[in-house]
Amino acid sequence: MKTKLGIRAIVSSDWHADAVTAGEERYGDVANAARMIAAYAISSNRLASRSLFVFAGDLSNPDPPRCWRASKLATQIARLLDAAGVPSIWLTGNHDVLEDGYGSHTLMPLDAGGVSSWTRVVAEPTTLHPYDGCCVLCFPYVPRSHGYDPEAVVRDWPAIVAPPALIVGHLMIEGISVGSETKDFARGRDVFLPIDALAKKWPGVPIVNGHYHAGQLYRGVHIPGSLARLTLGEAHNSPRFLEIDL
Ligand SMILES: [Mn+2]
């Protein structure tokens, strides 16, 4: 892909830092992989080629006690990136949110004011500008109490606003073959990414979406896949992240 803005989005998703596979806690694997990706984003950050760290959802379920370790991990990594001048964007996934009516989620510690400058937690449809001229349109998963219509976000985009440079979501994709995210890791309801509307309105704008645990390119949507193999039945390689030139 041709580099236009001199920005590289480094995208990972579905860390599931609370996961247990066949009785084994996976926190260590996930933490190592996540730190490796952050270290890469930092070491490759240059003036001519700036890094943008993107987490596309599903840090941890909010109910097991292990979720605190997961929140600490994400907070540590966000601080590390921030200290190195790498902006980071953190979307909520269907596992992160609570149906408590307040829009609570496992990424809240990152958003509590303890992390300064350019760390953004995205728990509602949002546009962000981590760099000049670089608009990132985000479609996080939200609880029922904060529901939105992703198609309407695209339809109602103001005509005078420039197109996004990157679209990131943690929504469902119609027709994709499913894996452990819909079996062992089922949670929440189905809200679909409006792929056709996005491709029609902004052809060529890269779309990345978390949620699916097998990394793949499906109907133009880049899917990083889960950071670790979360069930014994999963064959895809790990850890995995995507690097997209903007
Ligand atoms: Mn998910």
C-alpha cells in the first residue's frame, strides 16, 4: 500500500488477558506478546514514519478477578507508549463492556486521568486525530444502554469533513466463517460493521476489525486475530498484529 501520511498503524486485538486454556492461565503469554508489539511500535517510531498503536477490543471479561491484572497490563502499555511519544487508541470489545447502564468496561483505568497526553479510550462511536490530517473513525462495541447505529454514523458524516484515514471496529461481520469468538468466547449481541456502506463512501480507506480470533482479510476488512491461540482447536499462528501504512 502506498504511504500517504507517513504513519503506520500497528493494530492488535482480542488480547483476552483473562483467558484460561485447558486449565492454564494465559496471562503470561498475552502480556509478553502485547509488550513485544508495544516495543516494536516504539522502536519503529521515526519522524518520517510515525507509529500509531491501535487496540481493537476485547482486553478481558469484566467479571473474573483476573480482569484487574488485564487492566493493569493495558494501563502499563499505554503509559509506555505515551512516554515514548506514540499515540494509542483503545476500543472496547464485546467482552470488555458491562451491562450496568453506566457504560462501564475493563479499559476504564486507562481513561481515569492517570494517563496523560495521547492515550484515547473509545467506548462510543468516535473520530480521533492522533496526528495532523489523520482521522481515525472508531466503531467500538457498546452495551445495550449506549447502543448506536453504525450505518447512520457513515450516512450522517458531514460532507465538509475529510474522509477518515483509517476505520477501526469491534463489530460483527456478516458471512465470515466463525471461530472460538462465537463458541468458547461468545458474549453480547450482534452489531454488524456496515462494510458495504463504508466501501461505497470511502473506497480504499483501510478497515480493521477485531473480534474474530483467526487473523484474515475478509471482504476488504483486515482482521488482526487474537494475540494468543485461545483454544486448543485454533490453528492460526500467534502472536499476530497488523501494520498498515496510512
Ligand atoms: Mn469480541
